[in-house]
Amino acid sequence: RNGNKKDVFGMGISETDQEDDIAFVSLPDRKSLIELFQLAGPVFFVMMAKIVCFSVLTIQATNFGVLALAAHNILMRVYFFFSCFGDSLGQAAQSFFPPVQDQPRQQNVLFRRLFYIASGMGILNGAIIRGILQHGTKFLTPDTTIRTLLATHFTPVSLGVVIHPIIMLLEGSLYARRDLTFLLVMYGLTTLLHCGIVFSPMLTFAVQHVWRALCIFQILRFTQIGYRALALNRRAKAA
């Protein structure tokens, strides 16, 4: 104020310039708003598809009684806890892939390193979950019936967690390439197929079916996203 021209934080920006040039509230122009919706719109529907896929598992688990539902909720907590480690790799891929987008050699080196990290992380998490569900259920619940149910789920839960970091890595690489249309269509079709499997009247014979359905969901994601990522890499090399 009063024409004070001293630097702010040594950046050569005067207080007068700050008051004159920086608006308290600003709205994006039309072009920026369209670009925002083109990015955020598909991502929103992808996230909603994931929420639906996990929510229908709980809905179906309610058909098997209170104890089965309690076991399912414990398994969901365990699964989401260990999934956080894989989600971080998706964020890493989105951050580190764009700077090497036009450098195939460096991109391959980066992908290889992240793939090794994802594989090691998935195997370690899967082994820990297997140990918890086979030998450590007493730390999760005192009820012996629920503990017995938890012990029968170690295979689909651990397998789903093993491939989760790789799925997130591949998905993050597609986000970095802005391949949003494929992700939107893929998740839409996968969600429909997943709901069909979960609510199939021919397969709803036990609560274990719910987690087998989740394992199938993970394998479907891994197969489709992995194939797409490999196809884009081959196309980039050919160009």
C-alpha cells in the first residue's frame, strides 16, 4: 500500500503488483473449462464405476447372514489397507511418465523399475495377507466362527492384492497418456460384467463367491489395461 515497492519473499514482486494483478477469485475461461471437463469427466465416471464394483460385493454379502457380513467387512478393511500401497504407484506413474513421453528408452527404463517395485510390493502384501488370514485372525476378531470364515478367503483376497499394484501402475500410465476414452469404456463394460457375476443366481452359493468375484474383477482389469498399455508401447516404438 501507499506505493510500497519492497520485494515479497525476495522474488522481485512488489506488494503493489500483488494487489493490482492477483484477483481474489477468478474463473477459468471457456477453453480451460472445456479442457477441465474433458479430463475430470471420464475420471469421475471411472471412480464411480470402481465404487459400484466394490459396493455390490457388500450388498451381495448381506444375503449370507450376519456372521458372513461381519467377516466380509473385516476382509474389506484388510484389502483396502493393503491396496493403499498399490495406489501410490498409480500416482507415481501419472507424475513421472509425462516428462519422458517422447523418450521411449527412458520411458521403458522407468516402467521397468516401477514394474519391479509393483511386483515386489504385491507379492509381499499378498504373503502378509495370507499369513494374517491363516494364522492371525485372532487379532482381527474374537469370534471363532468369523475367524473360520476369514481363513477360507485367503486365496482370492491375497491374489487380488498381489496384482493390484501392477493394475494401478498400468492404469496410471494410461492416465499419463490421457487415454481416458479407453478407461471409461473399459470400466463401463467391466462394471456390467462384474455385477452380472456377483448377482448371478447360478453362483450365489456361499459368501466365498463374493471374493472370487472380486478376484475375477481384478484379473479382468489387469488383462484389459495390460493389453492396452502394451499396444500403446508398441505403437510408440513403431512411430
